[in-house]
Amino acid sequence: MARTSRIFPYLLSGVACLMLPFVHAAELHVKGIPEFKDYPADINKGPFATRLDLSSEQVKYSSHWKKITSSELKEPVNFGGHYRIYTDDKSSGNECLDHQGGVCGWVIDKLSGKVVSQLPAVAGTNVYQQVADNGTPVGEDFRIDTQKNSFLMILTGQAIPQKIEYDENGIPITYPCKTTYYILKNNQFSKMFEDNQGCSGD
């Protein structure tokens, strides 16, 4: 599988892989772990919206976000039959909780042109580290794995706390890196399974 940059998706055989390296779900499959085929979605071929339909909050987002989101609307479906999901680490306005350099992501409904969801939140934050601490010098690249014919999304990463706090030794307190399985239903993500070993460097 080819390697991409940490920003833009690489689409191959209907599988969207963001923030590679890609880990195929079959390699992680054990009893209880969801698979793409468990949450099928009919692939819609349009017609699709040609312009974004932004909410009153989204119109306040940065010009960078509006430009990249408009561009992504024109790209192929890569999730849940008629959605386009993408990530970006250059958004630093309200759309990304003012975390410059953090990875944020959004889901576009290509039928309506609406941006219907952000990445799932962890303790109130949906901004993630580009490279997570997994106990190795190299770390773990943030990534999400999706298929255009499934509502399942697999997210591997480490969320950035809304407020950075420190322990008694002055070390920042962070959330652990993990792999979490979500499904999109009614434009909202629901957590189905959590693999605390998903970021293991072993």
C-alpha cells in the first residue's frame, strides 16, 4: 500500500486511507471487533451538490477551511455511500478549536452539500496529534480508515486535551493513543469498539 502525506487522502479500490500507514481491518480482527462488511452502505452515484450549504456557525470558519472543504466536496465518495470524509492539519480557527497544527476532520454529505459532522470527540476535544505517543521513538501517525460502501470508520490517534495540564514532574497530561471503531448514523458518530492496544509499537 502506498504512503501518503499526513493531510490528503489516497483513494485505492474504494478504500479511503487518511494519514497512512494503513492497517487493514482484517489484520486487527478478533471476536468482537467490527468489520466494514458489518455496516454496509449503498453507494450513491448522485447527482451531488456542487456548492457547500454551510450552517450559521460554519460560515464563521476560516477562509482556509472553506477553500479546502469546497475542494473536498468535488472529490469522490469515500465513506458511507454518499459522504466525503477528510482531515487537515492546517486549520487553526474556530473549526479546529484554535489548535494550530492539530489534525481535525469533517464529514461532507455530497448529496446536500452540508458538512454534517466533525471527527468524534474525546473528552470534549476532536483535535488529534499528527503523531501520537505509542511508547516508541517514531510514534504512531494519525489515521482514519474508511470504505465508500460502509458506515464504519476506524480512527487511530491521540486526542489533544482542550486545556493542557501538567503532572507533578512538569510533564503534560495527555490522552492515550488508541484505535476506536465508530459508525455514522443520522450524521452522528457512535463508538462501537475501542482497542487500547491499537497504537502498540510492538
